[in-house]
Amino acid sequence: MSRSRFDLEQDILSFGHCVEDLKFITKNLDDLQEPLDVRDKEELSFTLKAIAKLIDLKIERTFDTFTQVLALDKYKESVKNSPF
């Protein structure tokens, strides 16, 4: 089965769910079954926020690449169909 640009776009956007999951965990650290001390909780919260930010940046970069490739494909088609 061949995949399209739309499949790629959906795959890129699905990474956003990972970011939301990390943010959810960060906000709910108090509800863990095994409580953390304050320092561990702060450290884990900072780490999860940093990972979420990293994923956000990678999504942004990948989506930018996707849109550039899409524009290049349109360019190739216009050149290919050019009467010159």
C-alpha cells in the first residue's frame, strides 16, 4: 500500500499527542501511587516539560520540511507541464 503526503501529515500531527501526554503527566504528578519528594517531583516535572518542548520543536521542523517538499512537488509538476 502506497502512502501519500496526507498520511505523512497525519503521522507528523500524531506526535502532538505525545506532547499532550507529557503535559498531562506533569500536571498530575501529585496523583502518583508512589509519592515523590518535592525535589524529585520538580526535577521530573522539569525533565518532562523539556522533552515536550523538544518534541514540539521537532514537529515544527518536520512539518516545515513537509510543506517545503510539497511546494517542491508542485514546482516539479509546473515545470513538467511547462510548454517550454
